[in-house]
Amino acid sequence: MRFLSFAALRERWRNALATRRVPGTSTEHTTPLQREIRERLGVLPNFFRAAAATPGVAEQLWMQAKAAYLDNPLPSRFKERLFVHLSRFCEVRYSVVRHVGFLLGKGYPAGDASAGHETIEQVLELLNRPLPSASRLEAVFARLEGYPEPKGIPAPRSRDEEDLFDALTVMFVVPARSTQARAAVQCALGDESFEYLMVLLGFIRHTHHWTETHPDLEYETDMIMLMAQHQELARRLLDTADSEWAHAGDAVREALTGQLQVLNTELQHRTRNLLSVIRVLFDRTLSKHNTLDSFAEVFASRLDAINRVQIYLSRLVQGDKVTFDVLLRNELAAHALSLQQITLEGPEGIRLRSSTLQTFALALHELVVNAVKYGALSCPTAQLLVSWEVERAEGQPPMLHLQWEETGVRVLADDNSRPGYGRELIERALPYQLKAKTHYELQPEGVRCSISVPVLE
């Protein structure tokens, strides 16, 4: 649909007043279906008038509108605001004009007469929302993914609504590149609201396709009259040179590309750190094994421990962190250990710092391997107790205190002149790399080890 100048709007307004014909309000020559539509929406949009020429089409469009949009249990004001926000990105301006009308009281928002309406200023604020940048998207996804439990549909004009609209913009404009956006929205809303929202998005896309394939759709006179009185509103709705639809896809793609660059930089940093860990691991393992077979077995086992952490990280949604209890249980499970000889005592959900993860995971791996080969898990009558707690002191980062205690083991003499890699890792690497406090000793009945390391809130 071509752009209407402000003068053209005023001319159409004068013609409408002269003929006293306001499309969407007259009851003459209407069908029962059209009367039903007017009763539900408060007006009879030309969207359904245009379809009436072909038998059955208007009925099908109305059934879709009721199922996916009007009777969708999401809040009415939210549905209408989202419809307006996403309709900004459609080249044909009919949808954004009509749904702005609903928000402004020219009809009922989402077919709900009790939903109330918004002011011109509030609608202009919605129409003027900028496209999300790469840095903003990163923060948006982190906030949406950071809710401890689903929050449901946010209030109008709240930051939560802005975050949700930004994520939904990505899903709507560039759906093929919206994996993270979908995960973030589902995390924030919960499964039920997420699925209803996907139904609504599908209907909005369908509506845009219909208007794009029917570009001769005329604006209703109530909206022509409204825009003729509000030049700024008309400019934002109709001036395609000023509207963002023409470059919305490119702009969001550029934002996503920028975000991917940020993620790639972080990935490169983590890869360099991982390679450094593997190089040190190789050198230390090689220095303590004289045969290729023994070296290969131990080195492969340690690489497997690193790989388990990487697999765990790859399955996390952005913003999540590895937790200590899951890390410990995964390491025990990797060695097919039953818990009959093992007692685990401590709270769940203690989040570990990403920078400490690999080294800490290797320390746990070495403790488990040593217990399997020589310690409590090598002897059916021995026992292993692993307990942990978090200390929170004012002005200090929270500290995880871990106690590893084996009992019932006959231990060989402790050779302190050449400690193994695991003990070296715990006594030297953890304090140096993680600012941990550690103590490791061989007692008459087995290993006793304590580790205190900073963790996240």
C-alpha cells in the first residue's frame, strides 16, 4: 500500500464526513458472520470484508483469528501490544494501522471490551522502540534465562516486557537464527505460556502474509480520521521512509552477528585456557610415567574428565552455571560407582565459577581415581564421606568448603618425596589458580582432604 501524505489523509477524512459512511461501523448489508466479527472486535475490519467475496474464506480467517488470537488465554493487552510491535516489520502497513486502532480504543484490544485502551503517547512509545543491538540482546537473553522460575507474561511497559519483545523480535524476523532467543523465552515464561505465544506468533505471521498478498486492502475510515488529526502518529504508521520494516531483517541479523562475535571471542578465550590445561596435564602425566601404556591410560582418563565438563557446559542454557553437586555425581557416575560405600552430604545448586571449573573438576577426578585404585572404593569394607557447605561472610565472596574423608582403608607408607599428580594438583595448583585453601593428608585409614574455593552466589 502506497504512502498517504498528511494532506491526503485530511482529504479522505473530509470525504468520509461528507458521505457519513464509516467502514467498520455501518450495519447495512452485513452478513451474520460480519455482525459477529463487529460484536467481538467493536468494528468490522476490511481484513474480513475483503475475504467475503470468496465463499468460506472469511469464515476460515475468523476461525483462525478466534483460536490463535482472540481466545488465546494470554492477557489481552499483551497480545495487542505484541501485535503492534511485530506489525512494524511488515511492509504493508494495514496490520499495524488496524491494531494501533484497537490499542487506542477504535475497537477492542484482542477482542476484549474490558481490556481498556492506551494513549497516543503510549502507542508512540511502543512504535518508537529501537531494534535490539548485539550487546542488548546478550543482556536480554541473560536476564530472561536468569529467572529462578518462570515469571509468566510481564506487565505493559515494564523492562520484562521490553526484554520479551526484543527476544520475540529475533524469533519473528530471523526465525532460523533464534535458537537462543527461543530458549530464553521458554525459560522466562514456562512451557504453557510459551506454546500459546508460539500460536500467536504464527497467527501474526499469517496475518502479515495475507495483507502482503492483498495490498489493495484499504484503511478503515476510523483510522484515516484518527491519523488525519495526529500527524506524528500518521508518520510513524505510514511513512515507509521512516519505518524500520525495510531494514529490520538486516538490522537484527547484524545484531545477532555482533552477538556471535562476542560469543566467539569468549569461546576463543576458553579454548586457549583449555589447551593450556591440557598441555600442563600432558607434561605432568608424562613426568610421572615411564611406559607408554601407563601414560596413555592415565592421560586418556584425565582427558575424559575434561571432556565430561565440556559436554556438561554445552548443554547449559546461557546464564546457567555448573553446580558442585552435579559435577561430583557426574564424576562418580563416570566410574560406574554405586553409593553403597559413599555418603554425600551437602546442599544442591552451589554454582561454580567458569574460570575454576576445569581445574576443580580435575581435582575431583584425581580424588575419585585414587579412591578407586588405592583407597576407600577399592575395598568393600571401607567408606567414603564427601560433605560440603557454603560459608557467606560479609564483604567476602561465598566459599565452598569440601571435606573428603576415607575410612577403613589400609594405606601404604606415604611417600612425600614425590607426590602424585592428584596431590600436587590439590596442594599447589588449586591455591595458585583458584585462590583455594587446601589440606591433603594420608591418615592410617585413608585419604583426608579439605578444599575451600570461592563460588558464585
